[in-house]
Amino acid sequence: MLIVVPGVPEPKGSVKLIRRGAHNVPIMGGSFAGHERLKEWAFRVASYARRAMAVNAILEPQDGPLAVDVAFYLPRPPSAPKRRIHALTRPDLDKLLRGALDPLKGIVIVEDSRIVSASCRKLYAGPDDPPGATIHVWSV
């Protein structure tokens, strides 16, 4: 199944555990503004995933071994050479992938632990490819 999500992809930061008294408390890294953008991005990914499920007449999240291929199209900074297609800027690819796959849980996939193979890349958006992400999920 192919999911095309428009908009600027947002990374999901790392969770850190800090000690508060006798308990460990998970704290998400990053700024509050980044957290709001991540919530909006996650909502967008989930919405487009639901649409793709309906278009493909898939009623249940996929279970079993799955593969994913994700392409992130990021806005080109003014300093980037025009001929360069691969994005060499932040955010990190693994955090972008986490931000795109976590919202799929319970909608497209039962659990992200079912993903056994992943391919992903960061590219600069262009006139033919506006900022966003393409997420392809299939059974292996």
C-alpha cells in the first residue's frame, strides 16, 4: 500500500528516562514548538493512512512480517546547491522514520515491531516533488 503525505516531515525525538523519586519518568527530547509540529505531522500521517486504507479496501491493520520504503522530501535551504538531490541537513533520518511510522500503528500495521525490512531516504523537495513523504508498506 502506498501512502502519500504532503507537508514538511517532522522527526520524533528520542525518549529519555529521568529519575523522579522512586520512579523513572519518560521525557521526550526537543522543544515545545517542535512537539506541536510533531503532533500535527502525526495527525496528518494517520489521516492519509486511513484514506489509503479505505481506497485500497483494507479493513484491518497488516500483521506478520512487513517491509517499508519511505522517501522524505524536505524543503531546500537557500544554501544548498541546486544540483544536489539528497538532503544533507537535519533532521536525522532515523528520527524522521520514527515520526512517520509510529502514527501507522493500529491503522496500517498492528505494531511497528512487525517491520522486518526498511529502506528510507531524505531528498530535497522540488517543483515536481513538494515537501512531504511517500510511505510504501507491503508484506514479505
